[in-house]
Amino acid sequence: MTDRAPLMTPVLIAGCIIILISFSIRASFGVFQIPIAEEFGWLRSDFSLAIAIQNLAWGIGQPIFGALAERIGDRKAIILGALTYAVGLVLSSFAVTPGAHQLYEVLVGFGVAGTGFGVILAVVGRASTDENRSMSLAIATAAGSAGQVFGAPVAEWMLSIMSWQSTFLIFAVAILAVLFTLPMMRAPAVSKTELEESMGTILLRAFKDPSYTLIFLGFFSCGYQLAFVTAHFPAFVTEVCAAIDPSGVLASVGISTTSQLGAWAIALIGAANIAGTLYAGYLGKRYSKKYLLAGIYTGRTIAAAAFILLPMTPTTVILFSIVMGSLWLATVPLTSGLVAHLYGLRYMGTLYGIVFFSHQLGSFLGVWLGGRMYDAYGSYDAVWWIGVGVGAFSAIVHLPIRENRPPPAALAA
């Protein structure tokens, strides 16, 4: 009888730290929506476009950094990502026009790509055994949710004692600090068979497989819904939610304004998602990933429709945050695990990065439409209903995916 391989490895621990810090910063940007717009008199769409560009740059950068990691090494790619992230934050702190802020968010987006899921999950996946891989990917993903728990409230607190510019500078120092974990990021080599296959061969195999196309299309709504909520939910809650009862439970724990509730709602989504993502990793080891993904997108669709149909109160905000949070990043370990299962680990970073580009196209549209439609109609309702529609679409397109790994010979012809 052999000993089982440990689940918590140095690679997984380091990966969790990097993703946690990276996502703490990224998830806080919605908190800056109103302060920056009010300081410079920008339209809501101006700052929304900056966040949308950040998400699009993240999507474009993800396969690039995945390929870089596979060519020059994981740690060098992470160093480049952290440096790019820090430079983008520093330059953003000096931006005084919408155009400058939007330009610098390109660097921030590329920085998130170099310190986010595409690179880190590929390393974690290679460092995990087949038995532990689904759960390892879930733990690393849940670390991003842990970052979301802290990011928005910490940013809200920092804004109460310093300017948003100083907050950005502190964030730049924080992302550089993750580089101290890199000595732990040593993943074993992949199998001899996978080493013999070129990137072009694997990419061609994936592009010929209809299942890869369906995974790509299905991930779009995930990005749309998550980015829209992250960027606009704090402002949405601040402006629309019913006033908080000064004698109620929320006030007793220090949440006395709808602005504070909006920031803590993002944190609550992150907290609920830690449990939801870990449970998705547990289920992904035992059940069909495509059916789990279809179920998650169905749940999101129902939750979003119910939330927009009901009057917004502090209670509905909390309930929606818990439900949506439990489904928030639960798609990531299942989607990345499905890509690894179908096409191997050697070029997982690149293949998942391409799929993730669809996610970030959705992110761009969700954030940009949120600001554009708010300025045009004074309401987020239409953007919510678009999210309901694309969520239902994603639930449907996952059903025809074939989860059996395609044989190389069948797709090489």
C-alpha cells in the first residue's frame, strides 16, 4: 500500500498567495467607481470603459502569458506579470483624464494575466496528481475568492483614510511582494508523450474539436456576469437599495450606509464562493464536469432574474450575494480541469488562456455596457437582463460537450 500524495504542496500554497493578492486588487476596482468619477466629473461610462479595457487586456494577455510560461518558464512569466501590474497601478494613480486611465488599465489587465488563473492554474495542475488535480485547481481558484473577500472592504477602508491615488500605490507594492513566493513555484515536468507533441499540434487538435469551441462559447457569460457585478454592483447597491435600518442587524456590525453594503456585498460574494468553488472541485472529481457547469450557469440565471424582479432591499442584496457567490468562480476549476483532461497538461496554460479570452470578451461587454446603458437610461436593468440571457445560453451549450479525450489520430487528419 502506497502513501497518498499530499494535497497541499508548496506550489499550491505559493499559487494561492499570488492569486489572492492579485485578485484582492482586481476585485476592488468597483469601489473606486464613484470616488474617481466624482473627483474629475467623469461620466460613469468613462471609468467603466477603463475597467472594461482592463478585462479585455487580461483576456488578450492570458494566452500570451500562458505561452510565455511554457517557453521561458513559469516563474519568469510571473515576474513579468507582477512588474507590469505594478507599473500599471502606479501610472493609473497619476491619471487625470479618462483616456490616460483607460490606457494604463491595459498594463493592469496584462499584469492580472501574468499573476492570475492562466499561469498559476497550469503550474498547480502539473504539480498535482490525477487524484488531487480537481481539488487543487479548486483551492487555487478559491484563493481568488478569498482575495475578493478582502479586496473591496480594504479598499473602502483605505479610501476613508487616504486618497485613491495613495491606495493604488500601496496596491503596487503589494503585488510586487508576491515575488517572494517564487522559490516555492517548482512544478515537475509533464509526461514524455506530451513533451513530444508541439504546441501547434495540440492547438490544431483543440481547434478541430467541437467541444473546445463549445467550452470557449460557454465561458463568455461567466465573464459578462462576474465583471458586471464586480464593477457596478457596489454603485448599483449604493444608489438603488432601500435604506439600512439603523436599529437592524447590519447597523449593529458597522454597515450603516448602502455604500458600505455595496462593498461588503462583493466581499460576501467572495466568501460564499470559497465554499462554492471548493465544493465544485470536490464534485468535479466525481461527476461529469459539463453537467456541473450547465447546472452552475442555470443557477446563476435564475438568481439574477429573481434579484432584478424583486424590490432591492438589504436582505435581497445579502441573499443574492450568497447565492451568486456560491456559483461565482465555481466554473473555473471545472473549465480548466476539462481543458486539462481533454488536451493534456503540457500546453494547458495556452489552451485555457484562449478559452479565458472568451470569458474576458464577456467581461469587457458586461462592464462597458453597464456604464454605457447607465449613462443612457439611468438604470442597470437592461444589462442585468442581457446577463440572464447569456447565462441561459451558456447552460445550454455545455450539454453537447464530449468529455472523452479525443484521440490524436482522429483529429490529426
